[in-house]
Amino acid sequence: MVRDSLAAGVPSAGVGCAIARQALGRLANERGGSPFDADSLTEDYELGLSLAERGRNGTFIRCHDCETGELIAVHAHFPATLSEAVRQKTRWIAGIALYGWERLGWHAGAADFWMRVRDRSAILAAMVLLAAYLAAILGFGLLVVTSTTTYAFPPMPPVLSYVLTVNLGLLLWRLTIRAGFTAVGYGWREGLRAIPRAIISNIIAMMAARRALTGYIFAQRDRPPTWDKTHHIFPDAAAPQ
């Protein structure tokens, strides 16, 4: 929705999408008859941006079924095990943040450039997350020391105190938005569960970033990247018959 409002390219990643036949045909002509690139790890993501680069506008549509009132969307459960979740996230990070950089480059428009910076910051974000969790553990250890001994640490510099306060406020805001939007779609119970799940998501992101970066560094450049497909479970298939 933000990309749409900024007139940036809208990727078709993970959603149901409709593409004009003429636009798809022109893309196919450029690619030797096939509009979809089998060598891409995240072809759906690249497809929307490729069309945008050719002047084909994309838009994000949010609508409800006129009879049931339910939101019209593609439903699929994210992998439920840690190993499968890391594999899925690894493919996304590698395809968007690493190979996407090679394949798509950068766009001249300010909005598109900024969005691609955000898309490709996953590796850096994982490093920051790791440092933050280590700092939190260290801070907790220091708190235990100061509360159980007579040792007193020097006072915190005002600038650091201000930065930490602002950061805490932004974290609370982010968790509130996360819980609120989840509650709108799935109920208040899932909204509350979305808060502790943020930690699990961060752990998966850090593990996937390490795996994606390692695979990218040691990949053979004369061969297309390996497609590490994960098993998807859809709600209708998971429901008891």
C-alpha cells in the first residue's frame, strides 16, 4: 500500500495478482517467449518490478466479498517448523536482497530506489538484530550485577539515554501496529500472540540471513541458484474433513 501511494513499483510477491495480457506478451517477447524467469529465486517479486520498469503501473487492491464480507486474499500457512521456516526465509532473502541486486540493479526514481534499499537491507538488519539481542543480554547481566552487589556503574550519558528512550518508543509503536493489524484480520487473541512472535520472527530472520549470505558467497556463478522449495499448507487442506 505504501509503494502504491508513492507510485513505486509494486511487486507481486506472495499475493494473487492479475496482469494485462498485452503487458505480459511484451515481456515474453523480450525474454524469448517466456515472461517468467525460471532462474530467479523470487520471480513473483521480480515480475512486478520488471513491469513497473517498463512503464506498466501496478496497484494494490483491497476488497471484500460482496456476499460474505470476507477479505479477498490468498491464504497459506507459513512453514510451522524452524528448519522449514528458515529455508523459506533464506530463499526470500537470497532472491530479493542478494540476487535481486544483481538481476534488477537500482532504479532512477527516488521512491523505487528507497523501496529497493529497504528490500535489500535484510542482511544488515539481521546483523543489527544480533547486536541488539547480545546487548540486551549484556544489559540484563549488568542489571543483575548492580542489584546483587555494591558495585555501581557510571551514569549513562544523556545522549545514549535519549537514543534508547526513542528506540523503545519506536519498538512499542511497531509492536502495537503489528498486533492491531493482526487482530483486525484474525481476532484479538492472534493479535496478542503477534507480539511474542516478533522475537521468533527475528530469530528466523537472523538464521536465514546467515544461511543466505553463506550460500551466495560460495555459489557457483556459472550456474543458476538452487531453488530450495518448501512445502506450503493451505487452510482448506489443513482443515478437518
